[in-house]
Amino acid sequence: MLDDYKERQSVTYRQLKNILNDNLSHAFIFIINKNIYADGIVISFAKSIICKNKFTNKKSCIDCNICERIDNNDFSELKIIRPDGLWIKKDQLIELQKEMSTKPIEGKKKVYIIYEAEKMNSSAANCLLKFLEEPFDDIVAILVTDNYNQLIDTIASRCQTIALNNSDVNEYIKKYDFENKTLLKLFLIYNNKEEINEYMNNKDNEKFLDNVIKFILKYEQEKIRMICYNKKYFIDLFKQKDEIYYVFELITLFYKDVLQYKIKKSVNYFDSYIYEVEKISNEKTKEEIIKKLNIIIRSKENIKSGMNINLFLEKLIVELEGGIKNA
């Protein structure tokens, strides 16, 4: 229950305990920020709301089996809604209101949880809004999202907000046995649209990352001659402007790791490509790495301006190599 997170998520734990004791609202928004404990915290909070004694620790329970039934999806006074396909639909909210229309019998309150709440279509959002505008004393709503800005303001303003801390990447590494640690770290930094298992098991994402590394290695091998290979190693692989900008975000992180390895013999992001990082780091001085980094960081903003990508790559490579004279 909630006490399981007393040490691991101490700030959130104290906040939720205070709410249970003094300030239980009719509606909450949990901004989960990819927190690895998010589902457990949300369900534990719901259990404590339903509990007639507001217990937050199983050791306090005697004969009650409500928490066990919640874990088995067999407790009628807790309802969970998830997107039906791409959206949460109006029919799901209408059905929810019907099920919430009677008073709780077993627990202290009825609770409904809407996961990925930002995926409500407009009719579903309006249906929920009416429900929130006329709250019942014995019903508590919990909306869960990783995209708070996509919730409509009129819904967000009627809910008390709980923002979880983003989990440390090492917590994810301990929980999930994903082989590519670099891909996992990049997911945590940049991705807020996909579920973690879906992203990590998508071979296209690993292939994308491998192609970025191949481009870097080919450039380091060919130097100014890389201009002849841009089409094969970049232009044919990366098409969209947002995709291209992301590539250079990764290239920036890669060279930051090259610099980090040069100084401290460690990396922050590219654990799964440590051999490649080490090789480039050993071939360059610290000053050369810093110079490359500054050029890449400054140049990548030109991508947003819609600059022709072939021209952009040629200009970047020439600058990285100090001019045509080094060909």
C-alpha cells in the first residue's frame, strides 16, 4: 500500500498522506513524469481513499480483503478507464457515470481512475467536465497523464494536481532487463508518447540509433570526404525535419560522452556503445572534442530554419574539419 513508497518517494508520500488526513478533494490529476512507481502509487492512493479507516499499510488491516480484490480487478467500487484504441470515448464516460450513480456499499468512497487522460476526445472531455462540475461527496476521480499540457484547462482547473518526480534511470535499469541501456536512457529523456515496453521492443528504434552511430563513425573515418557519403549514411535514412533535429540531439549527446570519457573514463548516455566512444575519445584531444561540440550545438539550430539538409551537412562537415584545405 502507500507506505511501501515512504522511503522511495518520500515527498509524494507525505503529500498524499496529508491529503488523506486533511484535504481529500473530489478530483486529482497525477502527472506521472515517467515515474517507475506511478501505477503502484496511484492504486495505493485509491486503496487508501476507499478504505474506511484510511489505512496506508497492510499490517493495519484485519479481515478486510478489498485491497486484494482491487489487485485482482475484482472490486466493483473502483473503476479503471483506459483509451479504447487511440482515444477515450464518450461512451466510456457515460458507462462510468452509470456505474458511479449508486452509493458505495463496501468502501468509504467510490473511485474511478482514467489513465492517459489527455487522450479523451472532445465529447468524452465534455462528458467528464459535467461530472466534475457537479461532484458527489462519495466519488473521487483520479486522472493520470504524462502530458498535462494536453488536458483541457477547464478539466485541469477542477482537479488537485500531484506531480511525481521523474525516476532515476538506474531505477528503470534495475526493474527492466533491457539489453540496450542507451536506448532506455534516450527514451526517458525524449519520449513521452509511447509506453516503455512498446518503445524498447520496437526494433526500428534500435535501428534508428544504430544508424546515427554509423553516421558518426563513418564521418570520423572519412573526415572531409564524408561529403561523398552523406546521401547513403544520412539523407536516405532520415527524412523529416523533427527526425533530423533529433539525430543531431543524439550526436550532441554522443560527443558529450566522448568528452566525458576523455576526462573521467565514463559515459552518461552511450553505455551500449562504449567501444565506439572510447575509440573516438582516444583519437582526439580534449580541445578538439570541445571544438566539435561547439560547432555541432551551434549549427543544429539551422535545421529548424528549414535549411536544405544536404547543404547543411556539407557546410557542417567542412566547418568541423576546419575548411577544404584539410581534405
